[in-house]
Amino acid sequence: MTQGSIRVNEKYSSRIAKEMSLSVTQVEAVARLVAEGATVPFVARYRKEATGSLDEVAVAAIRDRLEELAELDKRREAILSSLEERGLLTPELQAALEIAQDKARLEDAYLPYRPKRRTRASMARERGLEPLARALMAQQGRDPKPLARPFVDAGKGVPDVEAALAGARDILAEEMAEAPRLRAAVRDLFFRRGRFLSKVVKGKQEAGATFRDWFAWDEPLRSIPGHRALAMFRGEAEGFLSLSLRPPEEEILDLARRSPECGVRGRGPDAREVETALADGCKRLLAPSLESEVRAEVKARADAEAIRVFASNLRGLLLAPPLGQKRVLALDPGFRTGAKLTVLDAQGGLLHHATIYPTTSTGQREIAAALLKELCARFRIEAVAIGNGTAGRETEAFVRELGLGLPVVLVNEAGASIYSASETARREFPDLDLTVRGSVSIGRRLMDPLAELVKLDPKSIGVGQYQHDVDQAGLRRALDDVVMSCVNAVGVDVNTASQELLTAVSGLGPALAKAVVAHRDENGPFRSRDALRKVKRLGPKAYEQAAGFLRVRGEEPLDASAVHPERYALVRRMARDAQCTVDQLLSDPSARARVRLEEYVSEDIGMPTLTDIMAELEKPGRDPRAGFSAFAFAEGVNRIEDLTPGMELPGIVTNVTKFGAFVDVGVHRDGMVHVSQLADRFVSDPAEVVSVGREVLVRVVDVDLQRGRIGLSMRGLSAKRGG
């Protein structure tokens, strides 16, 4: 569903307001703005008065819930239409469907009337056995055999009394399995008392060794963490595990027996037939059906948790501190094939490329050393970026030994090879080898991680778990939201940004981003934000959504800030009232001190927006990312074999999960800090303590060379790492 298809619906607004503890006015404002085509960053940044200063998380949550409720109503309308066409819609059934508050209850109410393939029950009805089923269900203490004899008819496929009774029981079993209230009660039982059981498939112990932790697992369904559920679902999908997600069978049957819809009410022989039908319906129909539902629900919850973790990790990576516009020498290391060397100017443009062999013979090392020194001098290099993959630590050690007097930084190269072969890379460097493109990407990542990483599919960056197992549409939506959020939080220089970076700007998207670049190539740099209006197909709405997030360094000083053009007149009025120019308002604290914000409060602008404007005037175009500082791994620790328990090492967090964090300590294999080892206090969520890209101090706890696993701890080290 597109943003524009969201409708302002009073019923939705009231429900969402209650669910999220917000006012109806706030929800309606978001619904209206999104329906008009506003993006989440725009609403959160520039419409604070309308939404009551809701942040991006809240705005996105309202948008997503509006879509869920609209989808539910769409399904409800389809069901009502189907029932009406088939002449099955009664006032009672319509009322039951109208009050259903979620998809499960909606489908429960519809299930008995849903067109289905031929079942044992439908075939029994075709044989005329429904009256017998009704007679048995009456449970009046009668002998079932005399009741069944009139229905014996070999021509209809009912050769004897037992066949008639069996068909009647099939009808009752299906009706019981489709009874809405019983289904709701048993569904609740699944979540309250269900067990998540996992067993190894016979004969697959060796082939499925990766999943041996789950070969005999038993855990309450209500408490299983999402990451554990996804691990076992993957093991099942690959054929190594057999899973069951059910409560005790006798508890399901006990609920069914006591059901007011279809339970056992008598004690006679006909009631025993009902009991038999009930047991069959529970075991053959109801339990498997609800297990499928519950599996889907557990999977959806686990997916949502994994997607949230992935999105949080991606945000940390995208907002990593940038080196900035510096001249960089980049190296994509390798042993046999050598290191691909590129020289980039301060804007990331390629100036020179070559291949050196710093990890082979003494002669090759001397040649590499001479070339590096010469290039650093010739191009006045300000930093060296080295990919952290194969031969990364060895190449880093070689460069440091040269004493260049420059920052030498290991750069996470995850996904660089994917960029190298991408259409974007081919468009930028059509005549370059893949490996040279990879080296360029490494250098640019040091200069501006955000600008370079937006060129990649986020899934290729490697900061999530089970990204190929979770709901792909939900993952794509969440990651797109994160990319857009980060890009717009930082702001984009419209005259230097790539097409991919512009694509993530609020209101633009791929087509308009391409049009902006084409206009820039044809007409030269944009001299003002207002000049963006001349871009083909960039209409007033797109301009409104994008302008505040685009930076133009030209004649209008506010164009380089996050002040939206719709507020330029207000800022000029502030300058007049303070008896200064806009330039002075931007540069002179005493001029800003003369501005009394309360004097500018009006019907459409309040203190939240005025405060934002003043903060922007103090630091125009401020970058929310932390300042860059060069990081170095411990010297002499390059391989997993170099690790010993008790070592304390600097590291960088590369991935955060619900069960802990992975940390790169410079040995080409990340170590694991379990959640219980993250701090000297109890930690319920690792994200409270660590984030992707954070520098940490860790202690080696154990090293498993055979499985390539490294156990780490951060306990007792907070003081040493400064927090």
C-alpha cells in the first residue's frame, strides 16, 4: 500500500490513539499529512505543531498501523461481498464480521462459510448425513445405531451403520474445528501453554551439526526469543530439525469438551459419539490448523524483532563518523593478487590507481614502500584507508611501519565487492576493473560512510541476522525508512551528491534524483534551492518535501541550512527586528540573543519549530554525526591463533543482536560478547550498551580454534574504556 492510499479514518484514529497512548488529534494529523504524500522525515521535522512534536519512530508507527487497519478492512469488505454474492450473509454473521478487531477473529468468523476443497465432512453431507450429525449433537441419551440405520444407503456410499456414524462424526469434527469461540480459546491456549519443541531429523546429526544446539530443545512458546525461533525455523527449512509448537493435547481436548458451542453436554451413547468426533476434530483439524497460525505469528514476531535489530545496526553504520573531505589513499588488500591502490581527491574523485605487493617478497615490499611514499607526497595525502578483509591487518602493519605521519584506518569493506559489480559502479567507472572500483569504495567509505553505503542494498552490508529468512517486504520497508531517516538527518549537498544519495532525500526517489543529476550535468551547479523548481517533473509537492533536506552553498545563506524555505520570510523578519542581516543572525551570537522567540508564535508556528530554527541559525547545516577519530587494533594480534584468554584488546562492534554483540578485534573473525558479559549490571537489551561502529575494550574469555569461535567479555572494563 502506498502512502497516498492511506485515508483519514476517524475509527482508525481513535483506535491507534488508544493503542499508542496518543491524542486522536496527533494521529489524525499524521494520517492527513501522509495521505497528502508527506514523508516520515518531513512530518517529524517540519510539522511539529500539527503532530505535537512526534518523532520519526512514532510517525512511522502510525503510518504502518494505518496501513494494517486499512488492509484488515479491505479483507473484511471482500469477505462480506463474497458472502452476499453466495446468499450466505445473515445479520448475525455480518455483525460478527463487523466487530472482528483483528485478522484471526475475522477469519474465524468466516471459516465455516469459506469455499473449500472437498473434505471428509463435505462428502458426508453429500451423502445426506447432516441430519444424523444434528441428532447426535442433540445429546439426548439415545442409542446412535437406531438413529443411523435410516441413513444406510449403499448407492450413496453408506454401506452400513458404522459408515453412517463415521460420516456424521466427520461433519461434527469439522464444525467443531471451525467454531469461532473454540478456536479463539484454543489459540489463546497455544500461546499460554504451548511448547516449542525441536528434534533432530533421524540420520541428519552429522550433516546438521550447525544446528546441534537445537537437536533436543524444549521451551515455552510464550518466552522463546525471536532469534532462537528463527534459528530453529531455518534448521527445519534445511531439513535438519523437526519442530512442534503445541500445548498438551489433553488441554486442547478439555477446552473443547467444555465449549458452549460444541462441547459434550450429555452422558449417553450419543454423547460418546460427540466425544469421539471432538477428539478427532481437535487432533486432525483444529490443532494442526492453529499450529500453522501460531507458527506464522511466532515467525512474524521474530521477523519484526530481527528487522528492528537490523534497522538499528544499519543506522549505527550509516551514521558512523566521517573523515570528511580529505585526500585519501585507499588500499583493497590481497595476498596473491596484491593490494589495489587508488588515490582520491577531497570529493572522492579518482586521481590514480595501481597494484602493489606489500605482503610478498622483500623486493616487492621495497617497491610498494617507495610508491606509497611518492604518491603521498605528490598528491598531498591526508589519510590512508585499508580494507579489513583478507591481508588487511598485514597491509596495515606494512603501512604503519613506513612512518608516513598520516592516520591509517582499517575500513569495514562488507559489500564493497557487490558495489564493484553493480550498475552504479559501472556507471561511475565504466573502464575500471572490479577490484579498482572496490578500492575506490573503501576510500570513500572513510570519507563519508553514509554517502557511499547508500549505493548498496542494505542486506549486503552484513549487520543483521537471518536477513534472508525474515519477511522481505517488511525488511525492505524498514531499511528504506532507516536510509531515508539517516540521509535526511545529515542533509545532502545537492551539487555533489550521487544519484543514489539523492534518491533517499524526502520527496525525491529514483526518477527525480536522476532528473536532478541530469539538470546539474546539463546546466552546472544549482545556485539556490529555488533553482530546483526548474528540474523537470519536480513539482511543488516534491519541492516542499525535499527542499529543507537539500543544501546549496550559494547567494542565499539559509540555503545551506536545515531551515525550510517556507520559513525564510520569518527569519528575515527576525533579522529586521534584531536590526541585522540574515548573515549576521547566522554568525553573531549577540544578534541572535536579541531575538525573542515568543514574539513569533502564531497560529501555524509554535515554539518547537521556532526552537529548531534558532538551533539551526546557531549551527547552519550541522552534521549530527560524531567527530571522526582514527582507531587502531592491538599490534601483533592479527590471527585467531594470536589470542589467549585474559588478553584485553580494543575492538569495534560490527553487529548487535538480541543475545549479544559481535566485536572485531582485528583477527579476521569477529568475537562474541554474550548479553550477560556486556556490562557489570543486568542488561535486557544489548542496544542499551553497544551500537554498531562503537569502539570498545574487551577481554578474551575463550578461543575455539576448531570452530573458529572467540568468546569475549566487557565486564569490569567500563572504567578503562571511559564509560
